Amino acid sequence: MEKKKTNTKFIIILVALVVLGGTYGTYKYMHSLAHEETDDAQIEKNMNPIIPRVSGYVDKVYIKDNDFVKKGDTLFTIDKRDYQLKIEEANAAMVGAEGNFEVSKADIGSALANISVSDANVQSAGGNIESAKIRLDRITSDYNRYNNLYKSHSITKQQYEQALAAKLEAESQVRVLQQQQRATAFQKSVIVAKSKVSGKQTEVAAANIKRAKALLDAAKLNLTYTAITAAIDGQVSKIDIQPGQLVQPGQSLFYIINNKEAWVIANFKETQLNKMVMGQKVTLKVDAYPDYDFQGTITSFSPATGSRFSILPPDNATGNFVKTIQRLPVKISLDASNDAEKIKLLRPGMNVDVDVHVK
């Protein structure tokens, strides 16, 4: 009788286990028809890298590890003495360039004045030549008349020689004036050539002023870069700098994490993507806060599997191909209905269980 009771209890327990197992299996099966799940997911946030734009030695650090900062807060400064000297050097170059420009302008003004004088001299020489030619014509006529009178013995030899001397003198004066005119014209051409050179020098001086101004502006801009400020509101990471440390442009020193915005990157198996589309609702459980369900929405799918973005992507052309299920990163945004204070508690890299409602 006792053995029969034991068998009855065993059968009851076995039936209960079968019923419970069947119920759980049915639930999981029905759940799988309307849901896709993965635990390969992490929290992501915007991490703004702090990268100096100029090189130099750190002068002072104003923050500590994990401090909260506001946009525009000074994080640290670089020794600015070298950049102040560069501004002074650029200022001196600017003054020198402006001085050269003024000298070039003065040279052009002087050259233009000399050209005007040369023009006046050329015109004056032309007038003198015309007057000398008129005088030569008159003296030549007198000479011809005296020559005829001398041949007819109507005048003395002395009178004839005086007329000849006057003619030769007038001819000589015309030649001298013509030579002076040519010399004046040549002098003008030289002055014009010099004025063109002065014009080019003025253009070069003006270009040097622009270059000096650009260098001065760049020096002033670099001076402002010696104070490194926060680009966003957020929380800084571990600070790995100290006064006296040399930093270089492009060197990533630490990060500022924006705690106001977060999302999830979930890596689903490629076999799970058949029913998943953008806009589907998602339930998210963060391991660090298991008592709160975050709500999200699928916003995008990665253009390639995660392995394709690795440093050494797999090469399947070697002949040693073994088929493995690939995973595709899916971005899930957190809905506005979530508690904002809870979102601030999330940290990049936290593990998340993702449940996508495909139906």
C-alpha cells in the first residue's frame, strides 16, 4: 500500500513537471513568434575627445577625474609665452611691411613727378628746336643773299664771313637742341621704366602686408587655442595630464561624455533580422538596473556586419572557410517616455538585454 502511494506521488510530480515544461515551452514558442531577443548589446553615448590644436607644455589643469563640466569651461591651459612672442614677431613683420609699402608709394610719387618734369622738358626742347630752326632759316636766307652780294663784289669779305659764321652757329644750335631733346626723351623712358618697377614693388609690398596680417591673425588665433575648453556639457573621464606635460596637436587626451543622450547598439544574429524593421518597439533591461525597463525604438541597421568593421576582417578566400553566424549591429534609441534621471545613470559599455516586439 505504501509503495502504491509513492508511485502515485511520483506520477503526480512527473505529470506536473511535464505540464509546467509544456506550458513554459509553449510560452517561449509563442513569445519567439512575436519577439527577437539578444544579450549582446551595450549602452552608447556621445564621447567628445579632448584634442589640443597647438603644441606646448601644460601650464595648469582645472579639472579632476569624473568632474561635471559645462560648455565653455576651461579644462586646462598650455604655456602661452611662445605664442605671445609669435604675436610680437608678427606685429613687427606687419610694421615692416607697412613701412615698405609707404616707401614704395613714395617712390611711385617721385617717379610720376619726374615723368611730368621730363614731359615738360621734352616739350620745352621741342619748342626751342622750332625757334632755332626758324632762326636758322632766316640766317640761311641772309647768308644766301650775302653770298650772292659777295660774289658780285657788292660787300666786303668780312661781311660775308660774319653771315657764314652766323649760319654755322645757328646750325650748331639746332643740332645741340636736338641732342638735348633726345637725351631728355631717353631720361623720360628710364624714369617710366623705374616707375613700373616701383609699381611692382608696391604690389609686392601690399601682398607682404596681407601675408603679415594673416600671420598675425594666425598667431592671435593660436594664442586662444592655449586655453582648452569644453565643447559640450558632460562628465569628464580619467584625466591623464599634469602640469609640465608636453602635448601635441591631434593627441587625444581624455573624453567628455554627454550624459543627456544615450542609445543602445545591439548585435543581432543574421538569422534574427527577417522580421525586424525600423520603428519597432523594444524593451531594454540594463544589468546594472534590473528593476527598471527602458523603452526604445529601432532607428537604423548597420550597413555591414560587425566583423567587416574589425581591424582584421575575415578573408574567406583562403580555402579554410567555416560558416559562422554573423551579427549585425542595430541602433536602438531610447524613447522620451523614459525617466531622464535614469538615462543619466547609464554609462557607455553597460550590458543590456534587448527584446524587440516584431509583432
